[in-house]
Amino acid sequence: MSKDALGWKCKFAVVAPSTNTIVQPDMDDLRLKGITNHYGRIHIPNMKVGNDKQFVELVDAIGATLYEAVDRCITCEPDHLIMGMSALMFWGGRQASENRMKALSDHCGLDVSAGSFACEAALKKYTVKRIAVISPYWPVSDKNVTLFFENCGFEVRKFRGLKCPTPVAIAHVQPEDLRRHVLEMNDNTIDAFVQVGTNLSMIDLCNEMSIELKKPMIPINAATYWHALRSRGFTDQVEGRGPLFKDH
């Protein structure tokens, strides 16, 4: 079989909402030589989100056109599918999310990496039980994220949902604000932090604060790309991309 001139090791298909401006630069920064990323946009409007009902409408809008975006990506004959969106992949807890993942994999014929399961796998690399979660979402989603992690055996001790008013506005949250939220949640009851919401830019901050706080900090985009690499058998341990890539 002929090899792609640039993606001779692996081609990843990455699907993300059309409003998302963080996944693509994050995951391009994490690429290894010989691996290429090929993006598909899940069409959604930049909907106003001011309550739980409107957030559910946003999740439904993503689900409604997800398979269309996946089908467009599959035409480049990728080796693996990466979900660059997270709320839907936590929804209903672990079993419901696993069923959703299997249906997606069966549909496209590829193995799939999603942030929910990637964060679970990353957390299990550390001896941690009690976690704090930061999210750009609304309470209805925060409950689903909490349920997922509790189904995985973790204790969600603290949760900070930022209630961002639109999907695009998630990317407007600045590192200094995220840092403040982490410090407010940090105490001796927290073993590790997890950041969900793929349009929230937090990789660099998590890498810095994992050293400062001496605790694992799992940013979802980094965890998802790490999971995809490891799933394809790429075990390169890389400096400068945070503890997951350096140590695991």
C-alpha cells in the first residue's frame, strides 16, 4: 500500500464543532513528524447559551451533524478518528458514552479517541482518586461529566463550570482566569485536576501548573491526542509537551 508523502506514519481525522478555534492549533502543536491531522467541521451556529435547556440544544446540534463531518473526513482514508469535541462524549455516563463510541467506530470503520476516555486513561497513569474538574459548560453538562468520572471510579470533589455564553466565547477565556480558578479549587483534598471542553485553551497552563502544584493536570486536548498516538502504537516520549508525553 502506498504511503502518504507527509503522513507516512499515520493520518488522523479530527472532527470538531465549526465554532471551535482551539482544537486545531492545539493538536497541530502535538503532531509528530510523519503524522498528519485532517480536520472536519461539525456545522453548528454560534448559539446563545444562557441556561441548561439551551446547552442541551447545543449538544443536540452537534450530534445532529457529527456523522456528516466524520463521513467527509473518511474520504482522505485516515487511520484513526479523533473526537475534538467533548460534551457529547461524556453524556449519560460511561456506558452510554462507550455505546456512542462503538456506534461511531462501527459507522466509520476506525478506532476512535475521545476526550472522555482519554482523560480516564491519563488519570489512571497516576495514583489518584480525588479530582477537581474545570469546564466551560453549564450545570446539566457538568452533571454528565461528573457521572462519567464517577463511573470510572474517581471522586469528583470539586467542579468549576464557567457557563460560557456561546460556543465561540469558550475560546475567549484567558489563562490568568483559568489559573485563578485552579488555585481557588486547590487544596489537600484534590489529587489531580482535569480540564474538559475542547475549545478551552489550557494545555500550556496545565503543563506549568502541574510543576507548580506538584499534581497531575490533564488538559483534554493533550490527553486526547496522546491517547490517539498511544492507540496507534506510537510510544515516543517527547520533552516540552507536558508530563503525559514525557513520562507515559
